[in-house]
Amino acid sequence: MTQDSTFKPSARGCVIIPAYREAGRIGPVVDGVKNVIPDVIVVDDGSPDETSAQAGQAGAIVIRHEVNRGKGAALDTGFRAARERGFDFAITMDGDGQHAPSDLPVFVQAFIETATPVLVGSRMSDTRSMPWVRRMTNRFMSWLLSREMGQRVPDTQCGFRLYALSVVPELSTDSKRFAAESEILMELSRRGVKIGSVPIATIYGTERSKIHPIKDAFRFFKMLRQYRKRRVSHAKSRSREKR
């Protein structure tokens, strides 16, 4: 499957791109995606630049948050828009060009062949181009989160994912920034949803990463602690209701 051929799966899907300050990058990303999957939803999370205009010019459906609300909120908006348009699944990817559109058919083919409702891209089979700090952070967080979820996901920090929209009905998160994606996986695991993975390539260019290993690790542990507290609280509430 070449990047410039349109993939035609038996289920109807779209690509959701949450974006913030991606002017200069979002246009080529949308162009590359539309060569493979024609329906693209860009959620501009309050960018002060030309992100919305450039995404629209490239042919994306653009939904704009007037203020920056975080990646979790942007994903919620994208999922809602995809459901309203009747899509069966959505693939989420970043707007900075670090995810290769040529990997999109890998997700769709795995979804069709295995019926796994959630697939997370894995960059961990070849980490030579990944910055050392990010590689160590990803491995540790993926190990910890996999243990918490009770199922192994090699690269839980990767935002390149496929979701069957039937398993993410109004799935809101309390976490900010990239911890929101970890919270989504934990909530899906709690509901008994199977999560698989597919190997992907990751492109590291000259753009500055929005991931801050120390700050985002702190947010990750904060999310994990709060999530555990909510689960204990919910368990106690259910116990009282059964009495």
C-alpha cells in the first residue's frame, strides 16, 4: 500500500488530529493523511496562529476551541464530531508531522482482521532515532501503566491510535495535556475493552517536542493517583448501594 493510494476499508473511519500552534506543519500533515483516508477532522485547541486556516485550506473539517482546553478535551470534541458524522472508527494522530500517514493502513487492516477495538501505535521495536530521555520515560510509563491496566501495551505514550467509536461514548478525562491519553487507556481497560498494538515509524524532525519528560511525568503520576482514588470511591458507592 503506497502513501498516495486511498485505502478503502470495509468499515467507515476518519482521522482526528488535535492541534495546537501547528501553523506551517498542519497543512502538509492533512495533505498526507487525505492521500490515504479522505475524512480528516482537525480540532484546533485555541491556537493563536494560522492552524485553523491552514488545516481548512488543506481540506480538513476544522473545529476550533476558542481557548486552549487541553488534549483530552480536543480528543473528546473530535470523537463527538466523528460519531455525529456516522463513522465507525477514528484514528488519532499528532499534527506536528511525527506520525507517518503511510502507517494508517496498518491500523485499519489490523482493526478489520482482528476486531480489536483499540489499537495503539508502538515505536518501541526500533528506538534508535528516539531521544534517550523520551525512550526511558516511555518504557517506564508503559510498564507501569500496563501493570495497572492488566494488559500489556508496549507504548502507552503514543498518540497514534485507532479507536472503535462504540467504545468511547462521551469518554471525558480529568487530566490535562498528555496524561489524558493514559487516562483514556486506563478507563477503557476498567471497562474490559481489549487494547492491542501495531508497529509504527516515528519521524523526529527539527520541531520542538511538546512533551516535557519531567512535567508530564509529574502529571502522569498525579493522574494515576487521582484515578485510583476515584475507583476506590466508586467501589465504596456501589457497595453501599447493594446493601
